[in-house]
Amino acid sequence: MTYNHIEHIELVDIESPEFIASSLHLLKKNNWIIKNFNYEKLEAEKSADDYFNCRFKIEITDNNATIECVSEKNNFHAKSELDKFLNSYKNFLTSTEFDAIVSEIKYHYFLNNPIQLDEEENVKVENNVLRFYKGHKVTSIIILLNVIVFAVMVFSGVGLFMPETADVIKWGGNFRPLILDGEWWRLIACTFIHIGLLHIIFNMWALYNIGIVIEPMIGSGRFVFAYFVSGIVASLNSIVWHYATPSAGASGAIFGMFGLFAALLTTNLLEKGFRVAMLKSVMPMIILNLILGTSAMIDNAGHIGGLLAGVACGYLFAWHYKFPQNKIINFLSFIIPVLITAISVFIIFKKLPNPYKEYQTIMANIYSYDSKAIELEQNINNPDSLKKAGYYWDKAIEENNKSMKMEFNKENTEFNEKLAYYLNLRKKQLRYIKDTSNKQLYNSISKSIDSVMNKIKFSQ
């Protein structure tokens, strides 16, 4: 025979996660064994002796909690245990320390390895002299690594305020041609490369401010996972939109952390007052930075990619927090971002065009035409050879016109303009190669060719 007692409570000014977390705390305090729980349900068990065994159950629907205590042998103990819980909860709810304690309880049970608290480790952290690392060790390490990389770059000769494009690429900048050519490590490396002192100061300040909030909330493991997923997705989105402009910086990954935080703020994981206040602060900041990102100097594609990746991670983590003891959901919250990112990398590698490689092919063709034309010009007594040389100069000019339509960077543009001048001089010189009456003009063109050849270092 079983005996059960049921009570119904309307949750006023408290949401289901806070109520469940508080119940977990009170039940464990009274020696109940927690069997299972999530956002809206809780099951526990208690056995005092062979005489009675109690089962405790909470179900929450539409801010109404149904609390049931069932005993297999003793009606008195079932009612007594239920009354004891209700009295404990009422006292706890009205205590002045409730708000502070319930936040800590909820983070412990829902946001950082439920039910497994290592008290000894906590004491070590409390006594750690390096308080800067307390609760946000990964954030601190990432900041330190960024600063070290920047310092090494500067000491090696990279500009302190405005590095050259070549230096950014050399140190691991995000650059589509090289990534599609197999240098996938740049997708991560670029998140540690910064373009000047102001760039790294602003990024590290933003990372510190978001890191100290959400790393203690979700745990260091999830933080570093979401950070690097956001960074990789930001880099991928950047090379999709920019085929010839290198980019660098941690801002894509940092946007991901703000996106993750914003996602959590739209759930009832956090206290209502806190999340409303934070949303009013975080959302305008995200929108403002995206608007500022429309500047030609800012890689907004990377920002948007990182932001979306962070939002996705935030909702996947929230799914796990809703069912903290479900190992499958916990596994999926990690594996889904990994799979989506891996599939994106595969598709980009297979489908994304590489204009820079096309540019290199055009340059190789021009060099080939140049060499053939010069060789044919040596046979000045053969009209067919000179005619064919003219054909090759025309083909070289045609190829260079193609390259000039491909917008890369300032250096490439200047090179192709000089190359166009060189090729047209070559074609013009061919007209006077046999005209002895214009020997002076021929020699003048030759000098101009020699001059421009020294500048473009294209042909010998």
C-alpha cells in the first residue's frame, strides 16, 4: 500500500529554475537522494530505515508547482516530510539571503557540472594569490596569449600602430587564397593576430568584460569551446565575403561570446531582473558595433559569423542546462557545432572560388607570352616571326586587362598598372624594330622599357 500527499504552489516572483535549484538545495540538506531533475521536474528518494521509504516529486507547469510525497508504508512520514519541505522552503524564500544564495545554487546545479561540487578545489581557488584568474582562468589565458603574440610581432619589427598587410599575412592573418591552398591553421591563428595597438586594446578589454561574466557561469570548458568555434566560424564567414583582403583579430570570437550571453539572456536560466537589465545593455552594444562594422576598415562578415555561432552555442548549452543529467543532450551540445563547422569547412573548400589562384595563372600566362614574343623579336628579318611576336604582345595585354579587373590590394593594382605600361611599350617598340629612320625613337622606348622593368621586376 502506498500513501501520497500532494500540494500545489503558485510560483510568484520566482521562476522554475530558481525553484528547482532551491528545492535541490533544501532536499540535499535534509538527506534526500536526488534521482533526476531538469528545469521543470525533480525526483528524489529518502530511506530512513526498513520501515519506510519516501519518494519526492516536483512538476512545474505554467508557474504552478505540484509537489508530491509518496511513502510505501507510512502515511505519517510522507505527510511529515512534505510539511518539513514546505516549511523549509517558506523560511528560505523569505530570508534576506535568498537572492544571493539562489543564484549561487542555480549556477552550481544548472550551469556548472550539476551535483558535483569539489569543495577542496573551491578552497584552493579561494586561497589562490592570483585572484585575477579566479573563476575566469581561460579568459585570462587567452588575453595573455594575445598580448604575448602581439609583443613578439612588434619586437620582430611589425608596426606598433599600423602593420603592413604583408606582415599580417606572414604572422597568420586570415587570407582566402592561402587558406584554400591548405593553410587551414590560419582560421584559428588569425584570432591571435591584431592590427595595431588600439586594435588589441579594444578587443582584450571587450573579451575581459564578457569573459568574467560568462566563464564562471557556464564553466571554463564550455567557454573555451564556444570561443574557438565562434572564432573559426567568424574566419570562415570572412573568407566567404572577402576573397583578397586579409583580416585578423579576436573580435569575431568575442562577438560569439556576446551572442552566447544574449542567447542565455533570452531563456529563464537567469533571474528575470538580471536578464532584462543585461539585455538592455548587451543588445544595443551588439547592434551599435555591427553598425560601426559597416566601415571599410572593419571585417563585419567575421563579426556576424562569430555572433551567429555564439548564439547557436548559447541555445545548445541552454538545452543541456534544461536537462543537466542527460548525457546525450550534453554530448549533442558539443558535437552539433563541431559537425556544422566541419561541414562548412568541407563545402567552402570544395565550392569557394579562389580568384587569387586565377590571378596567378594569368600572371604565368603573361610571363609566357612575354618570353615568346621577346624570343621571336630576335629574328628581325622574318616578317612572320615579328607578326607572331605582335600576336603574343596582344595576348599579354589582353590577359593583363583581365587581372586589372580583379580588385585585390593596392600593391597588386600598382603592379598591374606598371605592367600594362610595360606591355604597351613592348608592342610600340615592335613597330620600329626594323625602321632605321626612327632609331632614336626606338632607343628612347628601349630606355623606358628598361626603367619600368626594374620597377616591376617582371622580365629579364
